[in-house]
Amino acid sequence: MTGSKMPLIDIRGVRKQFRSRSGIEIDALTDTTLAVEANEFICIVGPSGCGKSTLLRMIAGLETITAGSIDIGRARVTGARRDIGLVFQSPVMLPWRTILKNVLVPAEVLKMDMARARVRAHELLALVGLEGFADRYPDELSGGMRQRAAIARALMHDPNILLMDEPFGALDALTREAMNLELLRIWQASRKTVVLVTHSIEEALLLSDKVAVFSPRPGYVREVIDVPIARPRSAATRTDPVFIQLADRLRGFFQAEPGGGAGH
Amino acid sequence: MSSKIPMPIRRYLPPAIGGAVLLIVWESLPRIFDISTLLLPPPSAVAASMWHLFDRGLLVGNFLVTLVEALGGFVIGSILGVFFAFLVTRSELIERMLLPYLIGLQALPKVALAPLIVVWIGIGIESKIAIAAVISFFPVLINAIVGFSTVEAEKIDLMRSLVASGWQQFRIVIFPNSLPFIFAGLNVGIVLSITGALVGEFIGADRGLGNLLLQLNYNMDISGMFAVLVVLALLGIILYALVRFLHIRLVFWAKPDNLRAGNN
């Protein structure tokens, strides 16, 4: 898009080893290389347990890197950094706080000006379609609404990068489709660099500029596929011939694996 | 529950009937089996004794003394319990220095310390507060330690991803998250604090319901002792209700089901 050759997130030869409880070293990730350009929406697709969530946590600085390196905007990742917004598989709401106060958590931690943060929080709640719910508590909302609030919270401190770890994995299929379209709309409005982990091929194709295909454990990036489908996309994008062709191609990756399922 | 009987009657009639039956049985037992009313005074005699004690100005003052001892000790013991739990869970060094001894002390019956405390501090109200504090300290400590260590990993990840300080993590997530656990400890501690105050008064005091109970015991005034027991029960109910009230108010997001059922 921009044509600049320096990727925003530069992942080079990253490995991750875990020591299992019986003391055996397990490779979760091996020699993973991936470049994410600024303002790009990239999805990481792979079977369960391939280490894609681990990679996301490493980008966020929450997980140590066994070997290799991750740079964000030329700075080596050595720990968490405040220009990243994180969305987990579950909403991770604090049940004793109202939705508004949950969205304000990053503002509190970063000691932002609270009056302005409050205005921004209301704008973000409007963006994710939760205008009337600022003063409700999380347990009064549905799972999909809580996850919208989690997205608003991740955008609160206006991070450059949004990392999403199977954000709609816990939702039912219908809500999930609606949330995918919502996320497209939100992304169009905010234009963050997004890395989203999923095991849904359709979700990946609908949302992203690029799809990084992970191998089963130990995971590495097998291939990065461009998704040359025009934006703005909509529910109708799923019937686009390019979409169908790419979906077939992606499915091929996972069906070829003996014993490795691709999920849904 | 589709009865036409008004709510207050439906709610309070069964316990009222149960209490009345109990009183009638108790009242008639000594007469039927020819038990000396000196040994098992009927409710009417207990009520008379209570009025008599009240009239002599012995009930209200002693009630307030024991209330202040139990409540004061409970507040001090609880604050110390939460504080030590904070220390122990914040620093591994402090944990390894203190925890073995705290757990060892926990195994000691705390009332055994009461004679020592009375010798050290004297027969005044202060020694009873100290005993009540020691005895209510441990359940709060243990539950607060469990509460501070039982936090969903993703909530901590959320804070870490924002580069929150240890204190911010504690204030925003860990402490509120531990309140249901702390209140489990407080519910136990408030009852124990009355025991502590009472034991202290047994050992050496010139005031308080325990002191009054002993004096009546020396005089073989058994119906008077029953009257004091009734007042002690009242004291227990008041203090327990106080903690329950705070529990429902402060931990509204994790109400125990039995609390919720009574409130609609």
C-alpha cells in the first residue's frame, strides 16, 4: 500500500521452546519469519496448538523469545509496550466496573487526562455500537457485546497496533459473522495495524490484506497469501470468486496435513 | 409462589410460627417433667431476668463494652490480615520469611494466647480488643492470601500489556478481584472476634457481657445467664449482619446465590 520497504512489525527467525512438566523441551514455534506493514490487516491462520497465539503474545511482549528477534518500528521487543492494544479470546472485563470504566482502564494505567479520556471512551463505545451501555455492568451484556467493549478498551489509548487472539472464537456463528463485519467497519474507521489470530479461513479472508498460514506444531509461517479483494468488504464478499478460490486454496493447506485438522 | 397472601406474611409467618412453638415447648417442658426452673428457666423467667438486669443498668453498658471490644478487634485484625497478605503475596522474600510461621501460628488455638495477652496488657478493654484482633486476623489473612493469588491470568496479561506498575495491578485488578475471598474471611472473623472478646472477659475483666455472665454464674442466677446469652446472640447477629451488608454492597458482582434469592 505505502510501498515502503521497512515493515512495522518485523519477525525474524523466531523460536519458542517450552519446558513441559516432565522436563522435556517442546518446540512451540520454530524459525518463524513474518513482516507486517503499517496499516495492514493481517490474519494468522493455523490449526489449534500451532503456536500462533504464542507468537501474538511474543509480539505483545508478554512472552519471552527463545531465539530470533521481533522489532516494532525498528525497536527490539523486550517487553510489553504501550502502543499495542490487545484483545483476548474472552472479553476479560473487570466485573466490578461498568462498561465505561472497563474501557477507561488503559487511560487510568497510562495516567491520561481523565476528562478527555471519558469523552474518547464514549466515542469508542459509540464506534463499537454500545452507546447506551456505558453504565451497565459486564454481566448485564451478551458475550458479543462484551467483546465489543473489549475492542473499545483496546483502542482506548490509541495504539498503533491491535493484536487480536481469536477474538470471536468464543461466540456463536451468527454473532461471529456480525462481529466480523463490525470489525471491518471499526478498522476502516481507525486504520490500525491489525494482527488477528484465527482458525477460521472465512474470517481470515473476509478481514485481511494478507493471510499467514501456519503449519501444525512446531509452528512456522508456511506461506503468506495476499487477499486482493477490494475494500470496503461486506457479507457479499464471501461470494466473490477470488474469495472462493482463495478459501479453497487455504483449505488445501490444512487438508494436506496428515492428521492435522484445520478447524472450521 | 403464586399465592394471594401478601409478601411480608408469606416471608415472616413461618419463622414466627416456628419460634412460637419453640417458646411454648420450652415454657412447658420444666412444668411437664418437673425440672427445677432454677436449672432450666422457662422463657418467661428469662424475660423477667432480662428486664431485671436492664433495670439495674447492667445490660446496655456491658453490651456496648463487648460490642466495642469485638468490633474494634475485628477491624484491627482484618486490616492487619489484609496488610500481611499483601506483603506475603507481593514479595517472595517476605513470603519465605513469614509464611511458615504464620501458618504455624494458625495451627495454634488462638484463645490459648488470651491469658498471656491479659497479663501483658491488663484487664481493661484494650486486652480484649487485642485478643479479638489476634483471633480474627488469621481467617482474613489466609483468605486474602488466596484471593490475592487467585487472579485470572488474562486479567494480569491485560495489565502487563499496558505496562502497569505492580501497585496499579494491585489497585485495579488484584484487590477488587480478591474481595469475595476477603469477605469469606471477614464472615468467619467477625464471629470469632466475639469469641475472642468473651474469652478475654472470662480471664480478667471488670466490664462486658462475659464478665456479667461469670458474675451471674457465681450467684447461680441461671435465668440471668440465659438472658445474657440472648443478648450475646443479638450481638452476634448485629455484627454478622453488618458484615453481610458490606458484603452485598461491596461485592455486588459476585453475590452468593443465597444472598440474591432473599432480595427480590
